[in-house]
Amino acid sequence: MVAVQNVSIDIERGSFVSLLGPSGCGKTTVLRAIAGLERPDEGSIRIGDEVVNDLPVWQRNIGMVFQNYALFPHMSVADNVGFGLRVRGAPASERRMAVAEALEMVRLGAVAERLPKQLSGGQRQRVAIARALVTRPRLLLLDEPLGALDRKLREQMQLELKLLQRRVGITTVMVTHDQEEALTLSDRIIVMNAGKVVQAGPPDEVYRDPRNAFIADFIGTSNFFSGEVVDRTAETASVRLVNGAMIAVPIVAGQAEVDTSLSFFIRPENVFLSSGKASSDEGSLRGCVLHVAYSGAVSHCYVDIGLPQPVDVLLTNANRSTPVQAPEAGDEVVLSWTRSSVTALTP
Ligand SMILES: Nc1ncnc2c1ncn2[C@@H]1O[C@H](COP(=O)(O)OP(=O)(O)OP(=O)(O)O)[C@@H](O)[C@H]1O
Ligand SMILES: [Mg+2]
């Protein structure tokens, strides 16, 4: 069996890169190959100008943090962080300085003498990061580093991790299956599926211009539609949905033939909801509110437009000087969007 295939990734020095994808797609395998814990049957792994395929783990000078950060429970924070240096036989004075510096990086100097069990989950995570940084690696690998933390702490640690990475300037590769985490932290996202890289690029590019339906669905939320192309110009296809509605979909050369089917998507934040008449030249649809799911800062309003799936409309709940009437289940509404927010999908 092949776990990953034809994976080719370039990581710029000093950047923060995320490997993102569903469970079992091969993220950990790629990380382990970079670290030297897994040997690729084909291809090469280069760090800087050096091919490291034949270099054993300990000579690659890579720092690693795994999901279960496995601190030694009977050792103090400082001894945990200094463990790698002691194994290498570094003299005590040098070790003390390096440990103090690493703990300073993660702002844990004050708890150096505590045992891991006397720390919070987030602090333990930072100890694991300090332990990975203490040998001044040229690359930091993180496998689901925040996976064990609850949501609030996780968000706090995301910010800390980003600030730390920027301060230290270390090239970092993080594995996550959390798309929001990848979007928040990364200079570049590498999306994997079934052992292959399916798209790589800066977060906003991957979000705005996902290459296929899998990515559009995996990163963020999307309203997917599919219908028959009844007419087309060079730039636009007129697509008829099964409920009879006509939608204008921007296309590129070669995309969408008349009488074939075309799939496209619109993000929930790009659909606008009103009770009045729709403007004519942009897209619009009539529908009936099924449900409004309130979640604090935003709500998702689900609108039935006579298709199997309701349309997801994102509403923000900011305080406004003139309160906007919130939609309720049963309301007749008009959905509209600008044409440029409709994205055709290549099958
Ligand atoms: N030691 C192994 N021997 C055989 N197959 C393995 C081994 N480790 C992983 N695999 C398989 O390789 C594929 C990729 O696994 P990998 O652990 O890289 O996925 P992942 O993306 O990290 O998933 P997750 O998000 O669940 O951690 C999976 O199909 C897995 O079952
Ligand atoms: Mg994994």
C-alpha cells in the first residue's frame, strides 16, 4: 500500500506552512518523512541545498512536537526542555543557558522548576515547543500540536504559536485537520486528500479560489449548485437549476458547454438577504426561511429555494444604530449576490 504519492512541496525559509487534509490523507506520513522517521521509496527530501534522504533523524537538526506531547512526568520543566542537550552530552553550563533561553521564548521562565502535572494544558504544550526549539533546529515540525486543547485555549495558543514563530523566525511545518487553524496561522496551506497534494497556496487564495469541490467544501462552507448550461458567452454561462431558476456563472475559456451540466458554489457570506425586490442584473432567488441558527457573533440563516439543499446565508450580529429586523422561520425572502462571487467548479 502507498500512503502518499507524488507529493512535491516547497517550503520557503522562515515561513509557516500547514499540511491540511482529512484523517488518513497522509499528513503525518509526510511530516515523518521530512523528519527522517519514514524513508521515501522514491524522490528526495532537501533542506536548504542538502539532500537529506540518507541522513538519520538526529543529524537532520529538526525540532518536533507531536500531538501527545509526552513530557517526562517526574522531571521538572527545565529538565524536560534540557533532555535532548543532556543526551548529546552538552556541558551543564551551556545546557542551563540554552534551557533558560528556550523557556524565555515560550514565556515559561517562571515555572522552570515545576513538574508537568503542575502546569495547564497550554503551558505543557509550550514546554513541548521549548523542548523542540532548544537545540536551535533549522526546521520545526508540529503534528496537530493544539489538538488536545479545548477551543478557547486552542485559539489563544494559535496566536502565541504564530507570534513565537515570527519572533524566532523558524521555518515551521504544522499538520492540522482544522481548516480554520490552517487559515489563521499559515503563510501557505498545502491541502492533501487521499495521499496527494490537491492545492497549495496562500490561505486567502485557497479560500477564494479552491481548485475543486473537495477543497471548496473542506475549506470554509459553500453552497453548491449544479444545473444545465442553456446559453453561454465567452465569460458567462447561464445555468438552469432544477427549480427553474437561472443563474449567471462566470467561466473561463473551455469551461461549460451548452447542454452540459455545470457545478458552482457561492460562499454563505456572499449571499445577501432582503425582503424587498431583487435587483435584476445580478443574481437573485426567492425563498422561504427554514431556520436561523444563532451562534453569537454570526447567525446562519437556512433558506429553502425549492432545491434539495437549503441555501446557507451568513448574517453578522453586530450592534447597529438602526436595528435590522432579524429574519425568522417562515419569512419570505429574496437572496441576492454579485456575479463575481459565483465560482464555477471544474469537474
Ligand atoms: N505504519 C503504517 N503502516 C501502514 N500503513 C500506514 C502506517 N501509518 C499510516 N498508514 C496509512 O497511511 C495513510 C496515511 O496515514 P497518515 O497517518 O499519514 O494520515 P494523517 O493524514 O496523518 O491522518 P490523521 O489526521 O488521522 O492523523 C493511512 O491510510 C494510514 O492508514
Ligand atoms: Mg496524523
